[in-house]
Amino acid sequence: MSQNKKSWVSFITVLIFIAFISFSYAANSDQLIEMKESKYNNIYIYKKGSYVSMNFGHNLRFYTESVYNEQNERELPVIYTRYMTVSLAYTKPINSIVQIGLGGGRTSWYVHKHLPETLVTAVEIDPDVIALAKKYFGIKEENNFKIEASDGRLFLVKSKGGYDIIFIDAYRGPFVPFHLLTKEFYNLVKSKLKSGGVLIQNIEPSTMLFDSAIATIKSIFNNIELYNANGNMVCIAYDGSLRTVEQLNQNAAYLQRQYHLYYDLTRMISERRLLTEVPKVKPLTDDFAPVEYLNAIKKHNLKRN
């Protein structure tokens, strides 16, 4: 081969290599595919390979709300959402579930796909979040999977109740909206649970309200258990007698046989911690009178830029 031909082949090889590296970099980099400024949130949708993420912007910072693997709808890439499903082992039968805070809808959709005979209702205040979840995160309304555009607290006030599990995963940036953290709210949640029903909530432990949230929930429910989910703290609360490890493992084994859950509940149950000491802080209460109820909730829901 002549020197010119060798040089030309080398040049083409370098170009192919550069193209390959560029393609690989693009495939493994976060790509902003949609941005939406809604009434309640600044929403950013990113894609990286087969993963799509929903992020909220708050005070010049970004917070991941949901991650979806387009190649595996049963994967829950955000670790704390896996621990939210541990609540399935705490009550039976499971006929109805409500989740307050949709995000990309991955937790509620996961439960729906594994327990298709259970009515799952996801409640989300932001219609734009709902639209983007349907567009990018593989969810849709179908038999036994419903989405309600509503403030979570107002939804519970108006609902007839009778839920076996109430999931709460509503965040604005690093904080849970305050009206979803008070004694009055948790009393409402308790009134909507069936006998033997449970509340499960994701509470970010680095916030200044973590101790107050735990103290407030404990002022309403007899039992609190905690799961450390890779930095997030998942709290499960219920009345009645304390669930034993044997009960939970028995229920988990049944669910695994019956529904082939993607994430093993038994392993997660082994990590539970009982609340042994209630934080020495005052429980949170509503900061508005009943006559101001509707206007105050509207005020709390609005985003603060």
C-alpha cells in the first residue's frame, strides 16, 4: 500500500473513532428534551441512554422527581421508591391504594403493573406534571389506574376513603408542602384508611422539618417504622398492634409468589427500624383557621421562585 493510501486510511480511521466517541458521549450524556414552566413547578425532562428523568428547578437547584427506564417499565431506578413498596407487606387484602404526588408516576405504575386487580389512584396537583408523565414515563390511565388532578389534601377531604395504603411523595424542591405535614392532615389521612391500613411517606432527612414531621406523625399513629433508603428516609405509620417480622415476611412471601414483584420485599423488610425515641419537638399544626382553608391551601401550593 502506498504512503498516501496509508495516510488516507489512517485519517478515515481517526474520523470513525472520533465519531464513535462522540456518539458514545452523546448517548451517555443528559440531554434536555423538554422544559416547562407551570403554575406550580419549573419542570425539566432529561434523557440519558434509555433513562428519562423528571427534575424540578427550585432556587437555582435541580431535584430529581422520577427516573424511567424505557427498556424496563418495572425498574425503579430511584432507590427510595423501591422502599415505598414495602408497605404492600403491611396489610391485606389490598384493594385500593392512593398516592399523593405523581411525579413521573413510576411508583404507582409499578404497583399497578404488579397488582392489576388493585385500584390505584395517583393524585397530582400540577396538570403539566401529569401531561409530561404520560408523554415520557410510560404511564396512562386504564382499568384500575386512575390519575386525579387535585391537591392531595383536598382530594382526601372530598374522597369517601376506604384505602388500604396511602402513599405520600409530594415534594417541591427539597421540601414537602407544609399543609401535607400537619396534625390536621395526618388525622385526615388516618380517617381515610381502612382498618389495618397504613401510611407510607418519603421524608428527606436533611431538611429542618424532619424531626417535626416524625413527631407529628407519631402524635396521630401508634406505630412508626423507618427505612433508610440510600439517604432518603421512608416512614411507615399505622395503628393497632406492631407488625412482627414473621407477619411481614409471611405477607412478603405470599406477594412474591402471587405477583412476582421485581423488588424482593423480604430483603427490604430486614432493614426496618422501629422508632424508639420520639424527637423532642412540637408537632406541626395548620397555620390557618378553618374559614381560610381553601385560600390558604392555594397559597401554599404556589411555587416560589
